[in-house]
Amino acid sequence: MATCKSSNWVRESYVRNDLIESGLGVCRGLVILSGLFFAATDTWASPAPEAVAGCRAEALAPKNHRTSLPDRVTLIPPSNGTYIGLYSIGTIAEDQRRFVEKSGHRPAIVYTFHDWVSDDDWASSSPHFRTFTDPLESSRVSPLQLAEQVRKEGSVLAVAWAIQCCDWESHLFWYGFRKPTVTVDRLLQGEYDSYITSVARQIKSYGHPIMLTLFSEFNYQGMMGFGKRGGERLDEVAHVCRLYGDPTWPDGPERIKDAFVYVIDRFRKEDVRNVTWFMYAGSHYMNPRHEDYSQWLHPQYFYPGDDYIDWVGQSAYFIDPRAIPKLRQQELATSVTEALAPGYVAWGAVTERPLFLPEFGVLGDKTHSRARVLEEVFRDVLPQFPRVQAITLADFKIAEDYYEVPRLGTFEDETGAWKRAVRENPHYLKQVTIKGGE
């Protein structure tokens, strides 16, 4: 599960024109302020200057290693507009029913998590690797059963089939006494090939479209993937680029890139044609004012190329700046433009692939309605990011109870705002379009 750096939901200053309407940062035209995205701040993600000696400041666009399989059945971006859906973990069936009731429409995409191993097995010497016929966490249905349920309703399932680097809330982890046993390095050495193959065959046998990613908020996984074995933090490592692969390439991002290539190649070996691959970063990605900014975490270092990835994107968590809530996660207490725009610009320098925002949420303390910010963001702000073509709204019990994202309709006027800005707005599409037919 991804949520902040202390459980993985996380983290916009953007480009504004000379006229900014309200504290939301609604802009007329997307004009980049000179130097805004390239001046690093003093954050814990900044390595020592001597650690980056020999690292290249710019990476060439990745070359395609092999041609994609023909006749793939994949989710394609709409010719105009944005798919709108639901992000839920745990109580997915209940959350989906509630979302339909409150929003007045079905989600085009349902996004959830199914990590390689459970939280209980994260540090186990003999973990159980969860396939796509194993139940989802806190659920009785498997990913394939859920995929079929949402498919019958005109939706597609997106899954973070995630390798998790870190136990963010564990003191033992931060002091080096608790470590994961399932790692990217071991993946790249071929230790999990039989598991990857079994999941590939299950998904191939299912036959219908499904979306997959290997990492939740890959920049955090990459930030912790430095050193000889890939378990050191970017700001603590002696050499950023010399201890894995290309000696001029930052090691953490290079490992993440290679992991995508490795797994996707094995799916191709099994002739799996029904997976839409995506990758996404955290909220406030590439914002130099955010605590986890680093130029060495730019998407140019992570991206394996258009031949491997169909959609890119990031999370976006934000508040209404005109009604600031009391939050634990103060690093997320910004406008939507500060959460989204720097990453949008960074991705645009790397690829023209469409953007998917799998974790999208308006934070609050449940003392004030979020109707105004919901309506203005969906009506006025998001259409100014035309490459954003899929969004899944965080709307589930765990998010409300633990991560300060109240449910849609917590205040009655929120459902009215959603009706006007999303349900009745033709820009937001409630059914997906599949390439290759269904």
C-alpha cells in the first residue's frame, strides 16, 4: 500500500501565468517559471557532492530493446477527455458500491494493491509469494476474480503488483535490523523467475485486459535502492552511480528501470498480450520545494521506454488552500498544482505517453466540506493538463481512517459538486476503450 513516506501516500509548485485565480492555482496557460524545477533544496534526498562524481546530468531517451507483441489487448487513452475511476484497498466491493451511490456512475478503472508478499512475510526468510489466484489483502476475492467483476460492469482493473522496498513505519527498518527478503537485486538475478512465470500464465489464461505496475510510487523505491545490494538511501550512499550497471547512471533508478524490463520480457516470453503496463511516482514528484526532491530521481533515469510502458503518471494528494485542514501530513498540504505540475512537466520531457494518476485525493480533517476544491479542480484545473487521461479517486475506509482522505460525500454538498464537475461533465469518461476489442 502506498501512502506518504511514512506509509507511502505522499507528497506541486507550478507553472502559472501572470493571472492566478484563487489559492487553487487555477492557471490560464501552463507557463514554466524559469529555474523552478531545477534548483534543488536541502532535503534528505540530496547526496553529498562527491557521491555524484561521474554521474551524467542528462540521460538519452531509452532505445527500444525489442518490438512489442502484436495484437495486444490494452487500455488506450481516450481521443478526448479523462477516464475517472476508484482507488481502494481492502474493502473494495463495499467501497465500489458506495462510490457508485455517491458519484452516480460506475468507475472506468478500479485501482488496488496486491503486493508480491504480505506485510507479515515482508522480512520472512520463507515468504509466501502471492499469485493472482490468492486473495487480495483483507478480501475474499483474488485479483482475477475482481478483474472479472469489474469487467462485467464495463471497467478495467489496475493492480500494483508491488515489490515493497521498505517498512516505512518500523524503527527496526530505519536502524537496519529489519530488512526485506524479496528485493529487486534478487529479482534481477533470476531468483523469482518461476513466480513471475506463474503469474504471467494466470493473467494470460484470464484473457481480458488488466493494468499492472511493479512498484507503488517508484521514486521512493528507487530512492532506497542504492549501494552494492540496492538497500541504501540516496542521501547516505558513498557513490550514486558506480555500484550497479552503467557507472554514469544513478543506481536506484537504474535498478527500477531494469526490473520493469526484466519482468515485462518474461511476460512477453509467455506471450501475454492482455496487460497494459504503467508506472507512477509519488505526489509532488520533481517539486524542488518538496522534502524528497532530487535531480537523480528524474523520470529520465527510471523510464525503460515506450516499448515497455503504456501509461506513466504519479500520485496527487492536496488540500483546499483556502480552508487549510489540521493534518499530520503537512508535506502534502499544498494546492493541486503543486502536487501535480512539476511531475507533469518532467514526464513531458521524457515521453508523450498518457498520464494516469492512480492515487488522487483531497485531504481534509472532516471539519469542512471539500465541495469547492473538488468542483474547481475537476472543472477548471485538470483539463489544463491534457496528458492526464486517467484518474482514480482515493475513496476507501483505510484512507479515511488512517490517511486523512475523507470519503466522497462526507458532506452532502460534495456529491453535488461531483455531479456538476464530473458526472455531468463529458470530459470525464465512465467507460474504457480497449485496443484489440473485448
